Amino acid sequence: MGYLFKIADRDWEFEQIYELNYDSFVEEIPQHEPNPDEKLIDKFHEENIYIICLKEKTLAGMLCIRTQRPFSLDKKLDNLDSYLPEHESVCEIRLFTVNRKYRGSKIALGLMLEMGNYAVAHRHDLALISGSVRQQKLYRRVGFVPFGPLTGKEGALFQPMYITRETFLKFKKQQVCS
């Protein structure tokens, strides 16, 4: 495939992250307001771990993991923990997107596998996501479970979801065996 999955650690990777965030979460999904720089730096940037997919020196896709609360879902849902199964360590997946040029490939699944590997390695047994309603089929295929009401606004609606370590490991095993 020629894709490299890794944790972002170079300035040029972060510049492309800001540009892809803008394209995805300002222009495509109107979640944030436009700005003249056409870059979107996440408000939790300093706390995020960015898992990226590169095709040579082009950012093909990304997501980030955040482990510090309050999560963005804590601010959107009252008493977030009441929706969740028992867990010891939770992380939040944010800013999951694939460059439009690379959609239809297996990049999204690759990012999910890398995210799960990272979460398991760091002893998280539950991961949360605000999944775009446009991509519910993908999230359910991986094993995410929807909970609570939709969040966001018209044109940018998200379904809160979670995945357990056990469900991720079953999904990973299926991918390896197929």
C-alpha cells in the first residue's frame, strides 16, 4: 500500500494536521468557523497524541487520542460516566478523518487498528468517540457501541460511542485472520 502509520512528531506533519483539520472540520463538516489562515489547531493540541497515516510526505489520514479529563464529551453530556460500562482507564478519540483524496481505501481501518494498539499498550480499557453520523457503518464495523443523544448541530451531528478493549481485540483478531 505504501502507507506509514505512526505518531506525529515532526513540524511538517503538524502543519498538515492543522490543514486537514480545517478541511474536514470547517469546510466539509461545518463544526468550526472559517479563518483566513485555513488552519485549525485543536483546543487540546498540547494534550493530544496524533496517530497519522502518511503516503510518502502527504498526510493521508489522522486521529488523536486524549487521556485527560474533562473530555469534549464530558462537556456535551451531563453525567457522561452513567452511560459507560465499568472501566479502569478511559481515553477519548478525536479528530478522526481521512484526506478526501485517500477515501475509499483502508486508511480509516488502519488508523483504528493503530489507535487500538496504542490504547491497549497504554492500559486503557475503554475508548470514547463522537462519531460523525455520516460514518456510523464504519464505527459499528470496528465494534463501537452508540450511547446517549446526538451532539453537535445541523450539518455536524455526532453520535457518542465507546469501544471496550475486549471488543477491539476481537476486531483486531478478525482483521489479522482475514
